[in-house]
Amino acid sequence: ATGVFCLRKIYFNFVKPGMTVGYPVYNSRGELLINGGIVLTRRVIEKLSQHGVPALYIEDDLFKDVEIKDVLDLRTRVEAVNLVRSVFSRNYAPKISSDDTDSFKGVVSKMMRQLLKNRAIMVDLVDIRCLDDYLFSHCVNVCVLSLVTAIHLGYDETTLSILGMGAILHDMGKTMIPKDILDKPGKLTDEEYEIVKMHPLHGYELLRNSKPPVNNLSALLSLQHHERFNGEGYPAGLSKEEIHNLSQIVGMADMFDAMTSDRVYRRGYLPGEVWEMLAAGGDYIFKYELIQAFLYNVAPYSSGSVVRLGSNEIGIVIETRKGLPLHPRLKIISDSNGIFLKKPIFIELWERPELSIKKVFSCEEVDELKLL
């Protein structure tokens, strides 16, 4: 796992010349747009804006104790995103060739090995993706989240491989949906929504019609990832045990990453908001025990998040331990009266049951706090 220190996530409209980039940003072709350690100038900022970069991690001394660990090596992440892009961006119907299958199996295997090695680390997604590259990075994140959940549930490596293939290719059917509908800034019309709802079926057909066909269970995950436990999903309106457990795992991962991601038409929800929504959806949106396994491994409060406790103190999330998602380690920077401390205090929320996080500050609110 790659540990990255001193980082504060900042949305692009708050980026200023003189700030130092803390974490590299790539486009979906695997091309480095900007590396960590680079001091921003107006020209560089303008270039990043043209590429649709929505946010950056910047170096910030106040966040010097924050360590963000990615469960996936950055090179592997870039390789996987680049592979998805190369297949999904073909000008003809993107069927999977035998060479493609081998490539996907290879990168999924590499991801599995790293996730098995880093199983003690919470998933704390750190990738900054260009807005136009959303689909490719999304498929890789869904693969990561699905595999981490299945590893926790004790699935064997053969099943993990099948799951990984289905997860990384789950949205292949979107290549058959007109881009102006997929990226429409406003609300879809009923007709447009019906077109979008066909993408799971398109994906299943593309995968099964490939030569040789992708494993039937892997393809099924594409078909079923929008089905819901209560029967309100699509395309078939399946419910409960009619939906394969692996399909539900991919569906959870898909929902979490889609809702927390920045899109052309909206900013992503805070991870904690989506985490809580899933936590309340056991045996309603997805099977209860699958949701519990997913939430056990995913941090609702990202490292570097600025939070307010019930005591009114303000802190920065330093680290979240596996199995204790709602009780991270905090660096307290402000007392209950809003006075910033000259010397911060470190607390372990899991050792302080009387304290709880009541609010996560947005990037705008962090800027207004004048922490710098």
C-alpha cells in the first residue's frame, strides 16, 4: 500500500497558485497530468482545468499527521484504468477478444494479490479522476470494493477471480448508450431513463457474445448489478434470493462509488452520507450480511476529513481502523468554544464512547474555518 502524508482534498474552485500538489493525477490513458510535489502556477491550474480535473490533494502542514493509504498500488490502478479505457473506447461494439480476456484476468489477479496482502487496511479511496474519465475509473473502483468485500466474506480465489472480472466489466453496456444521455447535466426524461436501464442487458450480451465468451457468472454480474433486494431494481425487477450474492456485492460497490464520485453534472456525496444510507438498507436494498461486510471495510470518514464532534470540538480524521469505521483516530485542532489549539490533541474515538462525529465539513466550510 502507498502511504501519502500531509494531504488536504480541495475542489478546483479553491485551488490557488503557490499551493503544492500532494498526490499525482492521471488521465484514463495513464498519462501523468501533474505529479506530487509540484507548486501550482496559474498556467498549470488552467491546464488542469482544461482536462476536467475536479479536485486536488494539496500539501498542508495542518494535515501533516494524516496518512492516506491506498489498498491498491498506484501503478496497478493506472494500468487497470487504462485497460478499461482501451476496450471501452473502441469505435465498434467493444466485444472482448481472447487477448482482452487474458489482459483483464492478469490485472484482476494483480489487484487480488495486493488486496489480499493489504487486507488490514480500510478502503479510503484517494483517486482524483478527470470528469470525462469517470466510467473507466469507476469500473476499477467497483472491482476494488467488490473484491475487498468478498475477501472479508472468505470467498476462494477462483470465485474472487470471477467476481473481479464481472466487477471491472460491469458497466460495459454503457458503451452502447449515447454519451449525451449518459452525461446529461439535467434530469433524464422517462424515455432517456428507459434507454439507460438497458445497459445491464447490453453488457451481458456483449460479454456472452465475446469470443470466447466471458464466464457466465461474470457476465451475470453485469446483468444484475442494478437489481435490488426489495424488487425495485432493473432490468428484471428481481428480488431477494433471485439476485446472486456476487451481483449484490457489485451493486453495492457500484452504488457507493457512483454516489461519492464527482460527475460532470454534480459533486459527489460525502462518503459518510452514502455509508449511512447503505447501513440503513439491510434486507431492503441489499442483503443485510453483505452490507455489513462491505461497511466493515470502507471508511465513512476519509482520512483528512475535517469533522465536528458532539462536544463541539473540531478535528481531522487521521486513520480509521478495520472494524471500527465510526470511531476513527482524530487530531483535535479546536476546543468546544471554537478556539484553535496551539498544540493539537490526538484522541482515539474507539476509546471515547461518549464522543461521536456530528458533522463533516465540506471543502467550502473548511476554507471558511480559516484553518490555514
